[in-house]
Amino acid sequence: MTAKHDSHDALRDELAALTTEATDHSLDDIDTISTLEAAQRMNAGDRSVPAALEPCLPAIALAADSIAAAFARGGRLVYVGAGTPGRLGVLDASECPPTFGTDPSQVVGLIAGGDPALTTAVEGAEDDEAAAVRDLDGLGLTADDVVVGISASGRTPYVIAAILEARRRSALSVSVACNPDSAAGREADIAIDVVVGPEFIAGSTRLKAGTAQKLVLNMLTTLAMVRSHKTYGNRMVDVRATNAKLVARAFSLVQDVTGAASAEVQAALDASDGEVKTAIAVILTGASAASARERLVAASGSLRAVL
């Protein structure tokens, strides 16, 4: 037998041990039942995903606090993944600037194969360990940053190489995987292994595993942003009003927090260049927009501290 065959055999054995690659034989008949019944079974399986996150919540909270600490020292959150996990990381990163008013460089998503891999499978990209090192080097990764490697299997070479490179550069590393005691988790400083079990379609890890990863990423950025004073209570007061919907949302947020009349809300927003936090501080403290903005800067952006 050739070395190539030996390698393939070893990979098959490795994959066979992963719960994400297993087959749920209770679903062997899904191509013979009605679409409605298939949808009901798929939905029933999906309901198990949030429960699978429960044991991971302490690790998720630790990672979120670590990300917030990185932000406070000027560091970044860098998502790294291949295929669906990579796309989920890029998606979550791209949502942070409009939602929380962050600089686009603060949360970054790297996908194996680069931008073309967002819409098209790039052959062999997930196995390219050297590319992971190059991609992080291109970002100028430092010890102030946090790298979150995302991999359903937890064995993706590109992701593990990124975690190892993060450790080499003294950056905190986090692994998000969907198998117990994942290979990536063993290398990371913080392991988040969400065990969702076999998929509705065997091996299609964009399903329950993808849902689990999206839920984890939602928590990581949202909780880190809460800790970074991007919200007031559960209101996202650092929203950037970049379109008509967000302009209307900014107005509603200021009115909701302050209870002020519409004319006063609009005047405060106009004086504050549309900054929700500043407008709220103007109304509730009586300060000028310039003074309110200075107070917010002094309070590290905490509207609650200013009020």
C-alpha cells in the first residue's frame, strides 16, 4: 500500500471518530416521507442545539470577557475558519460596525482561500497551514489580539495552524468546534466544544453544527460589546445611523431611554451629529453635545457611568 493510501486510511479513521461525521439512522427514511414530516424531524433535531451550548457557557463567558479586555487595550478579535465556519466568522465580523459602531478593523474575519472562498469552494484551502500563518502575519497579529478558530470537526489544518500561530505570538486563542475534546480545542487557550451530534444529512456540518457556531459567535461579540459599554441595558446605543431605518431606530432609542418629546429628541440628535449616546446624555444631564461627548470619552464610553 502506498503512503498516499495510508494517509487516506488515517483520515477516514479520524473522521469516523467524529460525532459531526456520524449518521443518524433514525433518519434513514427522510427521502420517502412527506416534506412536512421531514421538516418536523429537522426542526426537532435543531431544538437540541441551544441545549448543547449549556455546558459551554462558562467557556463562552470567559472568552467574551477576554475579548472585551482585548478591545480595552486596543486589540482585535480575529475569526479564522474554512468553508461554512469561515463564512460565519466573516458574517459576524461584518455585522459589528453597523450594529455597535465599531471600527471595521476591530473585528476581522479570515477565511481559508481568501475572499473568493466566501462564495465558491477553494480547493485544498482548508488544508493550507502555511496560508493561516501568512494571513495572520498580514494582519500584523500581536499579543493584544484574540484569535477565535472555528471548525465544526475541530481538526481543520488551517484553523489549528492559526491557533498555534496565535500562541506563538502570545495572542489569546479560542477554539469553537462541535466535537468533544477537539484537536483545535486541545491547542487553544479556551476550548468551546459544542457537541451537537449527527446531522440531519450525514456530514453536512452547515446544519446543526453551523447553527451552534453562529449562536456562539453571537454570544462572543454581543457579550464583549456589552462589557465594552456599547449598550445601555439591552439597547444598542452605539448604533451608526447609516440608512433610513437606522436613523429611525436612533430616534426611537433616544426617546425610549429619555422619555423626551419628539422635538427635544430631534434637537439633541441634530446637535450630537446623530450619536445616540451623546444625544441621550445631552437630554438627561443638560450638558452640551461637546461636553457630553467629552464625558463619554472620560468614562470609556459608558453611558451608564455618565448618567
